[in-house]
Amino acid sequence: MESKKHFWWWSPLLVLLAWELISRQGWISPQLLPSLESVGGALVSLFSSGDLLRHLGISLLRVILGFSLATVVGVSLGLAMGWFKWWRGFFDPLVEILRPIPPMAWIPLAILWMGIGETSKIYIIFYGAFFPIVINTTLGVKSIDGNLLKMARSMNLRGWLLFKEVIFPGSLPAVMTGLRIGLGVGWMCLVAAELIAAESGIGYLIEESKELLRTDRVVLGMLLIGAMGILSDWGVRSLEKYVRRWL
């Protein structure tokens, strides 16, 4: 197992080598696939001007706010739906009706309801992240072993103690899986959110660069979102380890 952990970087390295080979050989036009050198140049240029950190910071803040709201609402509702049948009976049809609607479809209504400010952008990210969280949390509570619950009740565990000692620890793996998926979807929704009359953010940078035919900056923006997704996923995994130790 340990040896496998040391080779996690092989697949990204092979992709980068293939990318460099294709660009050096001229098999694909630089307008379609910029070289690593040009993407690196775009990174240095944007970082030197301060635009990179500005766009990245604003996008990160939007994702954090949207994802945090989705976590609070999704986990709370998921725990209630998983434990109380009448909550599940009431909310499950609503979740299943809204879940297939893509976040992009909400952009016109988000603009009409909330304007073109930050609220509408955060809502799109919240919407995308919410459903994986609530569904996985609900399934996590429903999948708790019934015999374990009977044993807990026989030991007179009720209310908060039952939740703290049995329900939350038993559903935690599914909750954390939902958080990881929801966070990934939140980053995917970022570009859609920043199409709403945005003047900053990585999504805006990608859209602006597309209009200017700066594919090096488009690819850089995509790589930045991927890198931030990996770092945030690592953060959620670290949080899970911490919570498990606390429990």
C-alpha cells in the first residue's frame, strides 16, 4: 500500500510529458493546445500583475460560501430525512424533482431573483453542491445497522446521546463522501456561476481569455480549478480524520 502512495504522481507526469511532446512536434496547433511553456508564461504574467491572486481569491471565497451553506443545509436536512420517515416522505419528492435540473438552467431565474451580485453566484454553487450532500447523508443514516440501534436503546441511549454515540459516527463515512462529491460539483459550478455578469474570478478569466483567443490562459484557468479541487478535497479528508479522532 505504501509503495502505491509514492507513485500517485505517475499519471499526471505522463500526461504532462505527452502534452509537451505533442506541442513540440507541432501535431496540434498552439491555438488549440498551447505548450507548457506558454501556459507557464501566462502563470508568471498573471501572478506578476496581481490578477492571478485576485481572481483566485474571489473564486475561492465564492466556493467556500456556497459549499458551507450547502453543507449546513444538506447535512441537517439529510440527517432529518434519514432518521424521521415523515421528513423523508415530505422532502424526498422535492429533492428528486429538483436534483436533475442542472445549475446552468437556474442562471436566468437567479439573475431575476437575486440580481447580478454575489448572491446569485453563491446560490449556483450552493445548488450544485447541495444534492450530493443531502442524498449521501440520508443514505448514511438509513444504512446504520438496526441491531446497533436496538443495542443502543437497550443501554438507555436517547436523544442527543443516541445521535452523538451512534447516528453521527455511523453515518459519518457517507456524510464525508457527500461533502467530497459536493465540493467537487461546487468547483464545477464555479465557471457557470461566474458567467453571471462577473468581472472577476477564475471562471471570468477563462471566459475573457476565450474571447481573446488566449488558450494558454484558458488552460491555466482549468488547471487552477483542478489544483484547487485537489487541495480542497485533501482538506475535507483531513477534516474527516480529525472528526474521527474527536469521536
